[in-house]
Amino acid sequence: MKTRTGAATALTAAVLAVGTLAASPASAYSVHNVRDYNTTIEGGNGIRFRAAPGYNTTTKGLVATGDKIRVTATNPGGFGNCLWYKATLRAKSHNGLSKGTTGWVSWPYVRKEVPKGTQGC
């Protein structure tokens, strides 16, 4: 009887742990093609800098053309395309976000010059 109780307790703990992981925001999306290079924002002055990749996620603030960022990861879509870039602001944003703020920006707004040897999508 103790063996069954122990096994049931372990199974319950495992199910709860998996449920907790599935519900956490960090596991709600995948991060691939880790990069690490400096670039800039381009294409607008009111570009949403998001807490997670996706159009229905929380906005941390706005970034603008010329804002300096360091890309550290991507969130790929279908066919290996990079749809979202995880970035850290290297200087204060033109729209007031602090240097060091980390967020996600949609792919059309990231300058695509990638240094030789940097892993791409």
C-alpha cells in the first residue's frame, strides 16, 4: 500500500509540475536561433516593444527608428522565418524606455545586417 501511495504522490507532483510549466509565460513560446549582435530599430517611431513575442502580448513601451539594440534571440515562425527578435536597449529609447530594457520586437522593424559568423534564422 505504501508503494502505491508513494507512486500516486510522485505522479501527482509530476502532473502539477508540468501544469505549472505549461502555464508559465516563459514556456508559452519557443526561443531559437540565439544571436548576439548589435543593430538598430528601423521603420517607424511608435513600434511596440513587447514583454513576449506575439501581437497579443503586453507592451513595455515604444521604440523608434535609430534606437540601438542588442539582439539576443529570435522566435521563429513557419519555414524557419524569424518573426520576433528579443532585444535589449543599448541606450535610452527615443520614446523614453530606459537603457537595458529587454523586450521583443516584430521582425520588420529590426535592421537585418548580421555580422559574419552570427547564427541566423
